[in-house]
Amino acid sequence: MPNKIQSNINREISWIYFNERVMQEAKDPATPLIERLIFLGIYSNNQDEFFRVRVATLNRILKFGDATQYHELFVKPAHTLREIDKKITHLQKEFTKIYKDIQHELANEKIFFINETQLTPKQGTIVKKYFSEHVRQHLFPIMLDHFYNFASLRDKSIYLAVDLKQSSDPAKEDYALIEIPTYSLSRFLILPFNEDEPINIILLDDIIRYCLSDIFSIFGYDIFEAYTIKFTRDAELDIDNDVSKSFMEIMSASIKQRKHGATVRFIYDERIPQHLLDKLVKKFNIKKKDTLKKGGQYHNFKDFMNFPIIPRFKHLLYDELTPLECKMFARNKSMLDVIKKSDILLNYPYQSFQHIIDLLREASIDPAVKAIKMTIYRAAKDSRVINALINAVRNGKDVTVYIELQARFDEQANIYWAERLQDEGAKVIQNIPGYKVHCKLILIRRKENNENVYYAAIGTGNPNEITTKIYSDVHLLTANKHITSDVNKVFHLFEAKYNRPDFESLIVSPFNTRDFFMTMIENEINNAKEGKPAWMTIKLNNLVDDAIIKKLYEASQANVKIKLIIRAICVLVPGIPGLSENIEAISIVDKYLEHSRIMVFCNNNDEKYYIGSADWMQRNLDHRIEVTTPVYDKRIQKVLKEILNIQLKDNVKARQISAVNPNSYKTTEIKERYRSQIEIYNYLKHKYCNNKI
């Protein structure tokens, strides 16, 4: 940790602090035991993506760019990479300890992880049968001496590097690679048990180890040693500017090229013999020593995110919160008629996402609805949202969909959905040159009394039936003419890509988001200087933008009271005397991923409320199409304010953000445990959803 307080934290180090908070959930004995395993999986998955994107970016800057141009908080890439390595090495040791502690506690619950050396003869027979019937068909071993296409190895997969020998000729050695097929099979096999018996779980890796003779004995091998290895590649896409190709063709080619990305990390089982490691490093042309990372026997803990649920152990999981219904949407009543009378706020995952599906379904069959427009950034694998849009096309509606083909790691899926929608007759817009489209919009045009009436949904997260069960987001449903007119202008921007509209209500990146929020902060500064009430409460995923952070420091120095709820990266440092002593910043990590962006400004007690898709980062403010909407409805304003106040009271899952001790749990005057996600659910259940506000 630094000896003196920094005025800014490097963004990569701030992200590591965030992922450490995820690990804290795995360490916390108050977290249910299986949930602790799942948090280890989330930590591992987060770290993989961090290496594929952020570490890879730093490596590229060092290799191809001018390191002095890396201006993010004035930290040079080489120094940052050293800091990353030091901190992640420390966290990996903590990770290993936590996993061992969890295994010990699982054993107390009579849940055991066993490996191939611990199988009883009866269990061995079961494993052999499972291997023969389910696993073998997915295995395609590669003989290492004849293998030259390194790009064909998947960087999200794990492999067994197998040392093959013959007892009749010990001097002869061969080597093979086997991909562990977790893309097709569960990583976990629960061995049969009776109701009161202990539960034994064996990993797919060890099933394959146990059955190596079934693969290689026909070639005379009878001695096998297998060691897990894993690659992490640079995930950046090189976008071709060939004007003769469609953007979909360009993206498809770029995704294929990603397989050739530079290796940023090669993790290997620390027990691997040096001669085999040397052979792998040479074969895979790994030149940088700092790319090599020792690990344990098992990699890809991200698979623990899908740890099997055993009914008799449901007490080792968080209680499921049944999604709440919005009672304003009564059965056999038009949702559009309800929205026309009053704005609606939906809160996921506390409320049911089915309301959005029902809205699209109603629009798809309502004879008065003439057109539906929507943006899609990430769609579910079996998307009911897209099925509803296809149904609308089949019912004669004019359907326009902007699909962001550059949504990282969802590019291939989005290409599939774009082609599917086009085949069905929808108008698909795929590209705004120079910008990603990250806003979350739905627009419905309905003919009422020979006039066009518009209905809009504006969200902080993707309208996705899978992620809305995990991510905490809000969606505003409105027929407000000022807002819906602006939403329509955003879609016109997509269709006429170089005509910038003038927006009356919406705040839209890259046009006016930065200036708008700088002005709102400046307004609080002026009010504070005039002795008027001045405060703001800001909830974001990431706070990185240097200019906005300087303005927040200026506001603090003017005695504006600022409360920040930042889930992940926060490079601002609160509590520095003379700079940020009027800023409090917390991060909440819990069962649901805090994803909503909510901003409230005092405005001399005429409070202004906003929700939107944009974090306060340069990319969101200046290089993406993002939409933030004002919230005019007083009832919804009250709900948003109460949600923020509940989170600020959290003394269970909230951490204080600080340069000195970034992950200390927040304490409050409330003595009893106050866990905000549960309190928000109860508030919505007993107040908002029951129309008692």
C-alpha cells in the first residue's frame, strides 16, 4: 500500500481492488458455503477477462506504442504491469487458502471433492462408464510433436498436457494435449449416493486422468502423467477498414483473427516436469518469462459459477427472492394504456423481467402498433426478446433493430441474431462509424385517433432475460412526449448516421453527456458558494474520467456534500483533507451485480433525477452512443432516492473506497446487520409494488 495518500488511484489497480471485494465474499463466513464457491468462480472469470483486455492493452502499448502517451492517471504501463503482477500474485495465494478453507467446511457438511487416486473400485466402475458414454466422444487428443497450429487452441479452455511412457521402454517418451470439454459437459460429476450418505464430487479433469489408458493404451503406452495448462490471449479485435466488405463480414473475420492473439498469460501446473514445460513453451513460442505463471493442479475456477445444486444442500445457498410483479400491470389490461397514464419504474432482479417480454408481445400483436425500434447490446442465448421482435415482423409491424456487433465477447452471438432478424424481414442497423452503441432503448409507435403516439423504455442495463436475474438494473417505461420524441431522434441518428439531432430532454453521448454533468456539478458548486443547499448522490459502475473527477474535487472543496456508490473502478480518492473531505464513496458487492446508474442532484432543493447507460469514463462520455434520461415522475423519484439511501446505510456488503485501505467494510450507526439488497427487495415488495407510495 502507498505510504502517503494518493489523489488518484490507477484504474487497473482500482479494478484489482474491486475483484478483491469479490474474493472477500468467498472468504466471508456469513456468505452461504456454496455461494462462496460461486464467488471464487466469479473472481476467476473476472481475472481472465482482465488479462484478456486490460493487461493485453498494456502489453500492446509497450510493444507498439509510445508509453509516454499512456495518460490514464499518469502511470506508465511498465510500472502498472509490475504492480498488477505483485498484487495478483498475492491475491492468488489468498485465493488458494480460501478454496482450501471452503473444502474443509464442505467436508463438515459431508460434501467431498475427490480425485482419480481416491476412487473406490465401485466408483471407478461408475467413472469408467460415464467416460465411455459421455466424455470420450468429445476428446480429440493432439500429439505434441506433430502439432504446429497453436492458434487452434482455445484461450478459454483448459488442457491436459500428457506425458506418455511405456514401461517396456522407459527412455521413450511422447506427449499429447487433450482439451477438457467443459464447453459441452459439466466440470463436475456427482457420484451416486443414498439420501444420508456423504456426497463425492469428481472434476472432469480427473475423470479424464483416470481414463487415459482407455485413450492411449492401444498405442502401447501404460504410464501416464497429466498436468493442466491454460492460455489467456489478447482479446482485442483488429477491425479491417475494407470498404468493399459489409461490417458484418469485417467483424466475422476479426473474430477469427482473435484466435491468433498474443499470449498474455500461460498458467501451468507447478508439478509439471521442466522438460515438458520447456517443450510447451518452445512449441507455443512463448518468449516473455513474465507470461508464465505457476498454478495449482486445477485451473478455470470460473466453472464454479455453475456449481451443481443439490436439493438437500439448498441451505448452503442464498434464499431465492421471488421476482415481484408490478401490480399496475393487471392481467387482461393493456400495458400501453397503463404507461400512457403514468410512468413505470422496473427494478431488476427484484421485479420480473417478464413485464418487458409482455410489453413487446403486446406491441407485436396490437393492431394499432405500427412500429417497434430497439437497441440490442447483449442478447440471451435463447432470446425471448428477439423472438418477440420476430413475431412483430410476422404480424406486419415495421421493426428496426440496432445490434452492436462490437459488444466484447458477444460479437459472434450478435452476428447470429442480426442475420436471423434480417432473414425474418426486420431492418437491422449494424454500425455507427467510430462509435459503439451502448444505450438501452425500446420505442413503440402506436396509431391513436389518427395520431402517432410513442412509448419508450430506457434502461441502465441490457433487456436480457438471463442477466436481469443477476444484474441490478432499472428500466423507465414512459409515454412522456418530450422523452419519447428524443428517443425517436436517437433512432433517426442511427439511420442517418451523420445528422446530429438537438435533444430536448435526453442526455446523449458523445454529444452532451460530459458537458451536462459538468454543468450540474458546477451548479452545485455555485449553490454551495451562495450558502444554498448543495449535494449530490451518484451511483455508477465505474468512475474514471479525469476531468469529471477534478470537478468533483472542486465541488468538495466548495463544501458540496457528495455521496458515491461505485461498484467497480473508482480512481477518485475520498476523504483527503483539503481536497475530497466532503466525498464519501462506497462499493457494494453482493449476490446481485450492482449495475444501475442513478444520479441525483440537490439543485437548491428542486431535486433532479437521472438514470442511464453511461458510466463516467472517457469511452462512455466521448466514444459511445449512450442515453441518460431525466426522471420527472415524483413517485419514481421517491423510489430512486429511497433505493440510494438504503444502499448508503448498508453495513454488511458495503466497503469504503480509499487509497489507504480500499476494501474495509463500512460501519454505520445502525447496530443490527443492514444488507441493502434484501432491504431494497422488502421496500419494493411492501411499498412500491403495492402502490403504497
